[in-house]
Amino acid sequence: MSILKNDADKKPRNLLLLPTLLLGMFLLSSWTVFTGTLLKDIATSLGVSVGTASLLNLVLSIVSLFLGLAMGALSLRFRHKSLLLVGFAFIGVGGLGFYLAPSFVIALVVSVVIGSGTGMVAIMTFSLIGELLPLEKRGMAVGLAVSALMAAWVFIGPLAGFIGGAAGWRIIPVWFTFPLSMICLFLGFFAVPSGLSQERPPPKSVYAKAFKQILSNRSANACLTSTFFVWLFNTVPLYAVTFYRISFLASPQVAGTFGGIAAAGGMFGGVIGGRLVNQYGRKPLAVSAGIAAGATAILFTYVPNIWVSLALWVGSASSVAASGAASASLILEQVPEFRSSMMSLNNTFQALGGIAGVSIGALLLNLYTNNYQMVMTIFGVSGITSALVIFFLAKDICTPKPSSFQPS
């Protein structure tokens, strides 16, 4: 039996709960979109190469790595709501710090604060979905959360391209990131239940039990391994926009719009994936969509026609979003007694994948100037590998009954 006291079951859930969580996912994704779209401009302003500037995202992943390990214990000790609100506050403060950063070194330090915030928001969002929504609604909720991540590319990509190109990249964190984080903080305070807290601090043995139960579960380990490979793959958008700017000489506005178009495909894939989870099952959808995402990611940098290339990128984004919705739903049910600890470890493996992806991209682009074909081939193979790990080693512990989703 879980040690968590779910007070939310004793009263109607706030209708703003899911919208607040989705807005938080949009917020954390917007930071990656901002740095990915204006990576070249940030690099020039701070006096470093594009490959070196991409290390800003590497710092985010390293912070998430350690945060994921810590959150496994923190989520058993502190209220989920408190951790979520602290995450929103960190993102806001980090946005102001990034705006003021006079050098690349300071920007790296500020990224530690931002990485802490984005990691806490991501972990708590999926944990709250798993704890507060019934099984038949979780798949669609997770799909919407994935779509919210993609929505940032639809809106922030073009916005960053146009505004950043006209007024400079520093205007984005101070006039967008900070205000939106404060809005999320305000909504979260009222919308998220204060339940999921401990009646008393759990004994130290509970922390060990949580990790032992997860790490001794073969299917859970397979899901975590798959997460590593899919998040290595998820580095694609960080380099894709710059690929179009360099290989096709696209302007920041056009390249940012391309990122938005691809993300629109991702939003569609996330919503459809959330609906198909109940109809076809988490595992089959995660496998088939993952293979499609990897294959199209390999192809889009080899196509000489910019519009065909864009179509393939859109297909890849749509497929990986559908796969992500199915995979996240699968992961949530691996160890139901310790969902927050499972999602914390999952965040650690996401961070490991992000670290590997950014490191590989930065290394190859510095060693082999602008060789995006090599970079995307490695990312694509990683996406296919994640699907194969799920296919051969993961189990779908429970299958929800088909139902129409009605947010509550």
C-alpha cells in the first residue's frame, strides 16, 4: 500500500488542475525551444561556437540527472504541490538570470537553476497525473502533456525567430519566460490539491524499498533504458532548426517557423497517441511509432528538397510524440506503489539521454563541421533502439478500458 495520503480523492478535483499542469509543461519546453531556435544568436552574443553553446542544454541534462535521483526521495518526503511550485519559481528566477548573463560561464551557472526547475515540474506533472486521474483517463492526459511540450515549438519557435531576430535573444527570457512562470506559480497554488502528502515522515527504509522495487523489476528497467534512447533521440529539435539555417540558408524567422510546423505535427501526434493508447495498447503504439520516428529522422537531412525534408521532420515529430504518450503511460503503471519515485528515476534516464544527445551533437559538429547527416543518423538509430527495447523487454502491466476522455 502506498504511503501517500491522497486527499484529492475526498473532494472534487479543481477544474484548473490539468490546464495548469499542461501550461507548466509548455513553460519548461519553451526554454529548450528558445535556446534551440536562437542557438546561433546566443553563441555569437556570448562569443562561443554553436557546438559549445549547445552545452547550455547539456547543463540542463546534467542537473536533471542528479535531480532525478534526489527527487525519488524528496517526492516521498515533501508535498507534490510544494515541489511543483518551487520548480515554477526556479524557472522564473533562472529566466531573469539568463537575461542578465554577461558571459557564457554565467549563462551556464544560471542554467543550473533553470534545469532544477524544469526537472521538478516535469517529474511532478506526470506524478500528479498518475495519482489524481483514473487509469482510463491517464493515457489521454499524458498525450496532452506531450502535446503541450510540442506546442511550445508551434508558438515559441516562430515567436523567438521573429522577436529574437528583430530585438535580440535576451528579450525572450525577460518578457516571456519570467511572466509565464509567475502565472504558473499563481495557478498552481490554487489549482493543485494539497494532498499527496505524508501523514508523517516516512522511515528511511521506505526510500530504499522504492528504489529496490523499481530496479528489481525487469519491465521497469526496460522502460528506463528505452527512455534513455528516446531522449537521446529527442535532441533532434535542438539541432534541426540550425540545420535549416546552415544547410538551406533559411533565415531565423523561416527556420523558427519550420520548428513550429514540426511541433504542430508533434501536437497532433501527442493527442492522437493519447487516444490510441486505450484502443491499441501502450506497448504496440510505443514500438510502431518509435520505429517510424527514428526512420524519418534519419532521412530528413539527406533530402535536397527543403519541403520534402520538412515533411519528413513533421512525420518524425508526430511519430515520436505518439510514441512518447504511449511510453509515458506505460512507465506510469510499472510500479504503481511508487509512481513519483519511478518518474524521478525516469527523469534521471531522460537526463542521461539528453546528456548523450547534446554531447554527441556538440562533438560531431565541432569535429565534422556542420555534418548534420551523421548527427541525425545516430539520433534516428537511437529512436529505433528505444522501440526495440520496449518490444522485447517491457510489459504492459495493466490495460485501461476504452473510454472517451473528459477532463475533470
